[in-house]
Amino acid sequence: MRPRFTAAVVMATTAAIALTGCTKKNDTDTAASGDAGKKTYKVAFVPKLQGVPYFEAMNAGGKEAAAALGNVEWLYQGPTQADAAAQADIVRSYIQQKVDTLIVAPNDPDSMAPLLQQAKDAGIHVATADTDAPTSVREVFVNQATAEGIGQGLTDSLLTAMGGKGKYAIVSCGQTAENLNSWIEVQKAYTKEKYPDAEIVDIVYAGEDQAKATQMATDLMNAHPDLTGLVGECTSSAPGVAQAVKDAGKIGKVFTVGLGTPQAMKPYLQDKSSTAAILWDVENLGYLTAWAGAQIAQGKPFAATNNVSSDLSAVAYTEANKMLLLGPALAITDKNVDQFNY
């Protein structure tokens, strides 16, 4: 499901970009297709955490978009731990480098907002992707799926496995992560509304540490012997909670779902310690992120529906909240997991 392009599409895309009117920033540059002096835009993406399959898949998609667009230099660097201070240092570095567009998946949206303001003041276009900083000056948020779609998808998958009733707990990651918290709020309300015989008994935070998520899930099962469900709210805790159920010998007794990357979840989907991973095409998310960064760098407005690529031919944009939406959430099971190579 990765975006694929023929040489003709790549050439057409490059020509279209070259022929489009330039912004004030590059109004001295020539616009002829194939002109060696044409502007190359530096688009930098700072993930929450570098080195994990999820953000590395976003990076792969970003690289692919840069190659297809032909006028983008894609830069990618994140902290080695999910630490807001370490992420801020990388953001400051990109501001000093005077990149054209700076895109962040903030670990802490509130502390990131002033840095995005600094970038804007320095003449850098700013955006968020994967995780929003809604009170910041970001020009666009590249969203993977709606909070309602993700939260309801997680809840329906888990409660279907649980028979529509019982107690479950959530092992989340960063306590200040805006996207995770928005999904949890949906899960709370949706569980109460649709599944009156079900109850969320606890929510804990494991950072981006899979081993810690496994230990926390084990502790939850010990603290609540009647627990029959666990949610791993991010790509490290999803395999973590499934591993805890497997280690405890409770497959078929305690059910799990989570936001896990396909290949990381594959063994757990196959042995039924996980029912489903609710996700999206992460490489396509990275592709859309790079494309959006190029658009705002060039001063090009977003349309209500955007033809980004052959795989992303109808990406919706809403002006009210300045959001590009990749599409609906996807349930990854043992039946379709091999369609994804990350």
C-alpha cells in the first residue's frame, strides 16, 4: 500500500511544480522545467522519537515524496527518547539552519508552541503532523485519521472481542501527547454511550517504552483479576500489552487491541494475543507530510480536496481547523497484515 509512481507521473509532477507561479521568497528564481537553478525547498520533520518502526515508516514516505516532487530536500531527525526537551533542541537546530518548512510531531504541544512561534518569526513555515499543537501558530496539521474514528475503532474492536461487556484498562504513552489524549477521551465517552456494561478501570502511561508497557499491563492484570481487556494506545504499548497477555498465559481470556505497526503486531495477531491493530498507512502519512511541507513553502493554498498522488487522490482539507486528513482508520488483522512491509 506504499505509494508507487511511474516515471511519467514523476515527470508530470515535476513539470507541474516547475511551471507553477513562485512565491515572493523565490521570485528571482527561474520557473522553467529542468532549470538547474530552480529553488529546492528544505522540509524538516521532527518526530516524537527516532528509530521506532512507526516514524521510520513516515520517514520512508517523506523520502519518496521528495523524490517524486523533485524540488524538496527532506530532512528527518528526532530524539532517541520520547523527551520534550530533547525534541526542542532539535527544533532549535532546524530554526538555526533556516529550513523552509519545519514540521513537528510534538511530545508536548504546549511547550512546543513557543518554539513554533520562534520559527515563524524567523521566516520559517511551520506545521504539525501525526500529533497536533492546536494552540500554536502551525499553518496546517497533517492528521492520520479523526479522533472519533480511531477512538471508536479501538473500542469496537476490543469490546467485540470482549462480548460487549467487562472491564478494560488503557496503557498509553506520553501523558501530554495531544493525539493520544484525544483518542482516550473518545474511548471514554463512546464506551459509556454504546457499551453500558463495559468500564475503563485505569489509564497508565509507559512513555514510548515497550518493556515498561508490558510490565504495566502485567501489573494491571494483577491489580484487577477480573480484567478482560487492554488497549495499547501507541505503537510501543500495543505490542507491549499483547506480550503481557501472552506471558501471563491469558490468551482468549484477556483481549487486547492497540495502535501498533503491522509487522511489529504480526506475531501477536497470529497467536491471538491481539485482536487487531487500528492504524493507517504510515508511509502514506509521511508522503502527505512532505507534500504539505512543500505546498506551504511555495505559498500554494490547499484545496478542499487534494490530488496528492496516485494513492492519495482525494485528501480532504478543512480550512476551519487547517487540517489535512489522510483518511479513515484501518483495522489491521492477521488477514491483511502482510499487505504492509513496516
